[in-house]
Amino acid sequence: MQRRTWIALALAVALPLPALAQDAVKIGLILPMTGPFASTGRQIDAAVKLYLAQNGSSVAGKKVEIILKDDASVADTTRRIAQELVVNDKVTVLAGFGLTPLALATAPIATQSKTPMVVMAAATSSITEASPYIVRTSFTLPQVTLGIAEWASKNGLKKVATLVTDYGPGIDAEKTFKERFTLNGGEVVTDVRVPLRNPDFAPFLQRVRDSGAQALFTFVPSGVGSALMKQFAERGLDKAGIRLIATGDVTDDDILNDMGEVAVGVVTSHHYSAAHKSPANQKFVEAFGKANKGMRPNFMAVGGYDGMRVILEGLKATKGAGGDALLAAMKGQVFESPRGPVLIDAQTRDIVQDVYIRKVERVNGQLYNVEIETQKSVKDPAKSK
Ligand code: VNL
């Protein structure tokens, strides 16, 4: 080698270089930031930013860079974006996934590229089986439906109608509710499914009204609960004495406060309420509101916040490395979430968490899901069979 080359090399090594692109750990965050499920994107994005602001945005001397992309909740778009993030941006982690079809469309890319994929929202039980690289920090519908099915039987309900959105999580909720409720001697008198896109609840609610049910059990995805609640009242189901019971997706903290009187007394089961009484949650709700013009975090925000925790703690353990090492470092994490104590089950890569029975009440003039009972450390029941 020539002397001049040696000098150039020596200089290059000695000079303090600005952080190179490869010194950043990139996280590709794919969320529905526009379209009918934009509230899910807005909540998760805000939570991811909050986690980084509170915990620092570098690991093992590398800067953590979030690349946020909007898929508008269209599965083909999610898949294309994921491909670009992996191939062009060389992301270490894929994260987000607002709805089940979006997560399922991306799973093969995670598998082929050995990229850990953190599902922060989507909640159909089978998602974690679609790729060994998927880790979930949200919940599953069977996990949160068992509690309300048990509650219904214990509280004297005998005839219940079900109404769910017609895709993965809705079908999981319907199946789990029916199985448990009938096992305890109850009867599901009618079961209706409404489309995911542009649902008109009126004809379905009419069927429920005519079915002789004492109560309606329902699941609709985050954000859709307002329309359902409004039509429930407009069709006079509450006046007819039909009780509404649901998973907590329906009384989502993002929209609950605007639902008005019809929501008061609605009983749900879920893994997160902004009213959860713990110092960790009080701190979370306060900081989230402060950073976002008073916005109340919902269960989507908590899935995003905890997802960042799992990713960053994993990266700390691997000193910034990704792939199988990072996946291994995500499995088995145990920590205190704003929702309560959680575990990422190393076998299933799914989250194990407390599930709460809650009742909508007014607290200082605001509507909240007030927790009244706790089921400890609930695993996804669909996987423990
Ligand atoms: C899903 C499940 C989406 C529960 C949701 O809101 C929800 C899903 C957008 O798996 O698609 O509340």
C-alpha cells in the first residue's frame, strides 16, 4: 500500500466522525395514520414518542430512529411498506400493525428476513402463529372475552345476543363468548356479524331487539364503539331493557367520554383502563395528556408504549443487534406496565396479563371504565388448549 493511502486511512480512523447511518438502530413503525382507524395510529404514535422521550432514544451507543409510515389500514400497502423498510431502510424491527389483516399480510416478510415484528394492536389469537418472529404487546380477543362471559352468567343473564365485526377478532370474541356462556348454562339467542368497512348497525340491532335477549354482547374495533352506542340508543334497545356488555374495545378510552349517558353502566372486560389505579398508570396518563393536548391514552397507546419497552430492553441486551438474538431478548420479559404486571410468554410470544371487569361510571364528571374485579395473569385461552 502507498504511503499516501496509509495517511488517509489513519486520518479517517482518527477523526471523530459524525454518527454514520449504520450507527442508528432503525425501527419501522407501520400504523393507520389516515382512514377509518386513524385513532389507533394516533394513539400508538403518541405512546411511542412518549416512551422515547422518557427513556432516552439511544441504546448501546446507537441512536434509535423511528421510521413512521401510514398504511391507511390497507393490507397490500402494509406489506409493500414492510418490504421497503426491510430491503431499503434495513430496519432492525418492524412494529405497529393496527388491525389483524395488516399484521397477517406482513408476517411472511418478518419470517423471510428474520426481522422481529412487534404487534402493538392487532388482537386475533392466531396472529402470533403466522410467524416465529412475531411478538405481541397488545392482547387477544379470547383473553379478554372470557371474563365478561363469566360475568354474564354470574349476574343472572340467561339469554344473550351477540354482535361482532365480521373478521378475525370478532369471530374470536363470538366463539369464546358462546363457548363459555353456554358451558355455564346460558343461551345465545341470535348471533350477528357486521362488516368491517362502513357498518350500518341498524338492521342488526333490530334483529337483536326482536330476539328476546336480555343483553347484547358485542365486539367492534377501537373507534367504532361510538356509532354502535349511538344506534343502540336510537333503536331504543336501552329503553327496551336490553343490557349492553362488551369487550373494552367498545368503550375505548379514546371515545368513551363523548358517548354520553347511554354508556353509563355498560360492563366490559379488558386489559387496560385509563382509570387503572396504580402509580405507574397515573404517571403514564398524566405524561401522555401533557404531551398530547390532554388526550387520554387508550389500550392502543399502552400496546405501543409497552412495545417500545420490549424493543428497547431487547436491544440493550443485544447491544443493538437484531435478528434471532433480539427475538430471544424480547421473549420472557417481565415488567410493570401502566395496565398492570405483564409477561411476554417465551413459548407463545404472546402477552400474559391481568384482565379486569369494568363498569362505565362518571368520575368527576368524566366517563371512565372503572375496574371492579381482576383476573390475574390471564394467558390467551385459545393457546392453552
Ligand atoms: C383489532 C382488534 C383491531 C381489536 C382493533 O381496533 C381492536 C384487530 C382497531 O385485530 O384488527 O380494537
